[in-house]
Amino acid sequence: MRVRARVRVSGFVQGVSFRWYTTEHARRREVGGWVRNTPDGRVEAVFEGASEGVEAMIEWCRVGPRSAQVSDVEVIWEEPEGLFSFDVEF
């Protein structure tokens, strides 16, 4: 079953390669979507794919890369839109 989650990650998450690591992990799990920095200092991502892969990405975001300090992860479930590739948005 395909699912879609919009995730907003707060904390020390910009300038620590969060987007790069997110992209690598999503592609390995065959999860589509995108990731970007937001003007308020958070990282926002959309994950779409098999529920196991999307759940794994949400859990990964709760920790992030080694140099990040995640303080909160907000998850909003949405209807899938058919995303299959994963990219960084600017």
C-alpha cells in the first residue's frame, strides 16, 4: 500500500547535510518525494511509497545525520500523488 507523509523536522538541522543524507536514505528505501530547507530553520520533506519505507524515513528523521540535533518531528499524512523519484528542492 502506498502512503505519503509530509515531515517537518526542527532543531539544529540546517548546515549539517540533512538534505543529502535524507536523499540517500530515501533512494535506498525506494521512497519518492523531496526534501528542502525552510526559511524558519526547519527541514521539510515529503515521503511517498510503501508504508514500510515511509515509516522508516520518518524514524530516520527523528535522529538525522550524526551532526544534527533533532528536537521535534511533525508528521502530516496526505494522499499519495504518484511520486517515485526523490530530489532536493531549493
